[in-house]
Amino acid sequence: MGLIEGLRRKLRAVAAVVEDPGATEHEKANAAALRARLEQRLKDAGVPKGDWTDNAFRFGKWAKRLKNSASPSSARGDWTDDAFRFGKALRRGYKRWLSE
């Protein structure tokens, strides 16, 4: 997010130059071109503009990280996995047999 915030800061500074009545025509033209490039970089980054949708965007990113940060599962393909499944099946069968 630091890159995006930096781009927004630069964009605000460039907008201040464009709106400055004391700036020359060349400075305004350079600032307008730079502003267009910065806005394009923000659009290419695929992030919201900085209003309430920015908070929703960050919340979505946080929720996605939270979902993916679960503890790693045990390795598959070990003989203990088969023994565990076999034991569970036996336990269920035994419980079912006892309940009848």
C-alpha cells in the first residue's frame, strides 16, 4: 500500500501545481502530463480512488489474508494418514454396531 499512497501524494502535489495561478504554461503542461501518467498507474494498479471504497478494498484484502493464514495441514501421502482414516472408519462402524 505504500506505493499507492506515494502515487496519491504525488498526484495531489501535481494537482496543486496545475491549479497554481503563478505557474507558467510549460509547468502546467508538464504537471498535466505527469498527472495523466500517475492516474494511469493508479488505474493499472487496480485500486480504488481513496474514498469509502478504499476501506472496503483494504477490508477485503485483510479478509483474504485471514482466510489463507490458517495453520498448514499435515503432509499427505504418509502411511499415518491411511491408518488414521482406517481407524476413523472402524470407530464409526463399531459405534453403529453397538447402537443397534
